[in-house]
Amino acid sequence: MTSWLHTTALLAAQHSHWRRLGDGLYRSKSRPEFADFLPYLIFAAVLAAVIAVVVLIIKRNDMSESCNDPQKLFRELSRAHRLGRANRRLLSQLATARKLRQPAEVFLSPAAFELSSLPPQLRSQQPRLEKLRERLF
Amino acid sequence: MKKSLQLTFETLRKSRNDAVVPVLISTLDRTEGSVLEGAVKTLISRRNSEGHLAVIRRWHALNPDQRRLLKPGRGRITTALRDAIVSGDPQLFENACELIVEFSDFDLIPVLVTLAEDRSSPQALPATKLILKLADRLRKMVHGTRDYSDRRDPQSLRRFALASLERSASHYRRHRRSELVEAFVILASTSSGTLRTILNDPHHACFQVVIQTLTHSESAIDLLLSFLQVDRTPQTVLNAMSHRVDAAFVSRLLQYASEEMTPAGRRNLSLIQSFSCLKPQHLSCSALSVVDRQRSVALAEASGMQSDDMLELIETLLLSDEVPQVRAAACAGLASLQSDRADRLILQAMQDEAPEVEAAAALLLRKRRITGSLSKLVQLLDSPHEIVRDAARQALADFSFRTFSARYETLPDKVRRGTGELVVKIDPQAIPELVSELQATGYQRRLKAIAMAKSLKVVQRIAQTLIELLGDEEHLIRAAAAEALQECPTAEVQLALLQASQDHSSVVQSAAKNSLASMANPAISPPADPPTSQEVAR
């Protein structure tokens, strides 16, 4: 009890020092800088990019939405016929080589698969194209 | 079509991507066979007028099977058809016109009317013809039996088309397209205010066109006949009817006149005093069918024709028509005409070689005060033709057994015998009714029937019934029957009379013996009348 009173008296005697009690604390941290927030910003940007990519992918594959997109139509038809990436690429190349206005037109053009008139760059793909023709028509 | 190709078209049909349409349109020009057909079908199934227009543009190049693929597009491709009509492209316009007819797309009538009114447009004339064609088709839908597979309501379609045609009729001075007014008249109903206004105003710009249509257009027949069945029909309409001589109208009118008519119909017909179609020059056999010529008399009777005109019509038919049924119908038409000329025509008809005509005349003869008509009818009772005998019997229906029976007591004996013979000839029910009387419960009726049998000279025909009466409980009946049976000298009757001569009643015995004696010696005349009540009492 006596020690407690002693301590209290000591503190009361140093009353004038209490006013500056927090000064040291402020002085110990400098002002926040851009670098402090950089990790957070990078994280947010990556997150936004991921979300945007996800939304884009979802939108790209959402065939129920009204649009006017020839590439999307090509994908829609490719998906309906369960065509793999390689076949899609081949069909797209064929459409380009045949100078079709839209890649999807290749799904309705049996003549585009005519082996005798195949462009030189696609002649090597002749067997695959023949199979695709069999599959689509 | 292969499944994979079907899958492609199914995907294209369902896709919400508008890029489908250019893909399919480019396919129309590049492919043929099943791919082309699939492309047409898919384009039509999608709600995109650009695609529809592309198909319409190629309509003339499609074969019948491919054209059939457009059928489901009825109603859906109307916008594209409208675009095609106003495009100014002659081939596209022609294709659209063909499709409008194919689909009976009446929704496009207002667009066509606008085009037809534009005299500077090279498509105005074909548009006008198309409007007339559509109006006639719509009229048939309105007046014909409703086809419920077509979900469109003909009355709504008519109202829709009429709105633009009425407007066009009011602009007639400007465009002078009589076909548009004709289309209006074809579709108009009797309640159309515009039509009635025109019909009641001879100075109206459209008056002449409307009258021309009513007088000559086959498509206006339904309207004319509708006017016949309503009140307050304009006189101009009745005049138009009276001037028409075309077989299509006359045939319908004659059919109407021969059926049960409404009071308004009867009234309207009675207001028409002459029909050009009933003039002798138009009644040639080739113009009207036999049935129609038969009906012409009914129309004349229903109309307000003067009796002289009617007699002229009947005379023409009666004396010049080759078909007996027509001459017979004409003769029947004389029933309502009372004049010397009518009587002469009846007598002329009596000389007709066809029994039908003779029969028709016979039916009229009795009601006329023509000298010798009764004896002529009596002669006809022996005609070799059943129809004539029947007609004579019908004309002499007064000479029935019932009448004879009712008046029997009042007739002198000589008249009884003379009339009795006629009654048997005329009334086929005379014998059955006499037998029924012979079997009646009241003995007075049986007694009278036995006396009537002698007057009718039918004792031999009812001998069996009389033999049965020899066993009657009333001795007076037995005696009368025994006495009557002397006119029938058969073995069976004689045997019956022999038995009757053993009857416990002396009156019956006497009558039976007298009859037997009379049979054995016909010179002995039997007592003329049945026993009197005094004899019975004795």
C-alpha cells in the first residue's frame, strides 16, 4: 500500500512530462508513401484482371446473349459439333483460304472442302479435312 | 438431310447471334439441294426481315418443293413482303406479289392500295390487280364455310381491308382506279354506310363504278343476295339485280327464290317488276340448267312481275322448252294465274306428249271452269301413265270414299251407282275403308257398308268379308250379306249360301235361297234392296 502511494506521488510529480507522452510515438513512424500501398494495388489489379478474364470467358461462351459476332457464331457451331481446338483451327484456316466472308460459312459450304481445289497451304491437311467433311455434311 | 447438317441448321435456327443471317444469305447463292433447303427453312424460321427479304428475292428461282418451305412463314414475313412491295425492284415486287397471293396476306392490302393509287408508279397496275384478287379471295372466306385451320378471323380481316378501301373510294376522283372501288364493293357489307351513301347519290364520283360492279361483277353476287335479305335495300341495288343475266348470278337468285325466303326477301323481290334473265331471249336452254329453268317460274311468282309478263314466260317454257320437267314446272306456275290465256295454256299442256306435263295440267284442270274438264279427268283415270292417273285422282279428290259414305243416304240410287264406280277408281283407300266399315261394331254401319258395296260394285272383291258376315250375330246383317253375295257366283259363295239357307232366321234363309236361285237362273232379278225394318219385325 505504501509502495503504491509512493509510485502515484512520483507520477504526479512528473505531471509536466505527460503532455509530451505521445510525441515519441508519432515521431517514430514517417508519413505513408506510395510504396506502402503498392502490394495492395498490385493485388487489386491482378484480382480485377482475373475477374475481367473470367467475365470475358463467360461472356465469350455465353451463347444465350443476343449479339452480332461472326467469331462467336463459329465457336457456337464448333461447340455444337463438338469440334476440338485443332479442328476448329483447321476450319478457320479453310474459311480464310476460301475467302469466306464469315468463318461460320464453312459449316454450310461442302464445296469448300473440295480436295481437288484445296489451297497449297492446306494440302497437307487433306486427310483431316476429308474426315471433317464427312462429319459435317 | 444428314444428322450433322440438321444439327448445324438447328443451331443456326436457335442462335441469338445475328451473324447467322448473313451466313445463311450467302449460302442461298452458293449451294443447292438439302443445304439450300435448310438455309431457306432456317431463314424463314428466324424473325429477321433481312433474311426473309433475301428468300423473297430468290422466290422465282425456287422449285415447287423449295417454295413449300416458305409456308410456315405466313404472317412472319409480312414486314419483308411490305419492304419488297415498296422497294421499286420489279423482280422483288413480282415475287412479293406471288407470295402475297400464296399466303393470302390480306394485311398488305393497305400498302398495295397506296401503291395502286400512285398513277406514276410502274407497279400501280399489278398492285391493283392483286388487290382485286385478294378482295375476291377474302370475300370467299367471308361468305364461305369457315376453315378453322386458318386461325385468322375473316370478319376482322375484312374490316381491316375495308378501312383502306373505303378511304380509297373517297379519293376516287384523284386516282380514278375503278378496280379499287370494285374491291371495296366486293368486300362491303349491306350495312356499309359509305356504300349506301354512294348508292343513294347518283352524282357521287363512284356511283357509276359501283353500279357497274353490282351489275356485272361475279364477285358482287354475295353482296346482292345479302341486300335481298335486308330491309331498306336501295332501289338501285334492286335495279342492278333485275338487269343481271349472267348464269352465275341468275342461278343463285333462282335458288334463293325457290327456297324459304325471309319476309324482307319476299318484300324486296316483290319490288322488282321485271327480270332481264326471265325474258324469252335469255331463257335459252344453254344459258340455264334444267333445275334453274324449273325454278324460274318460282322467281317470277315471287317477284312483282305483271301477269302478262309471267304468262309470256310460262308460255315460252311450256311451248318451247325441250325438257318435260321444265314444261311441267311452267304449267304448275299457271295455278296462280286466272285468265282465259292461262286456261288455254292448260288445255295446250293437256295435249303435251310428256306425261309429267299432262299430269301438271290435270292438277289445275278441276279448279278451272273449263267445259268438259270433269269428263277429261275421268278419262285420265284410265291413262297408261301412273303419274297422270295419280294427278287425276288428286284433282278428283272430292270423290273420296269418305265423302261418298257421308252423302250416301242423300244420293239417288242411280247417282249412287254412277258415283260409286268413280270413287273406287279415284280413291285407292275405298276398298280398305269399306272393309273396315263392314267390320264396324255398329250394325247400322255394317248394314250401310253392305249397301255401299253393291253401289260401288265391289261385291266380288270383298266376297270373303261378306261370307264372314253370314255368321254375324245380327240376322239382318246375315240376310243383307246373303242377298249381296248373289253378285258373286263362285263355288265358295254358293257353299256359304247353302249353309246360310239352313240359318235359324227365316229372313236369312229366304235371302240365301233367293241368291242361290238368282245364281242358278240369272234371269230372275234379285230384290234390289236389303230387307226393311218391317220385314225384320215380321
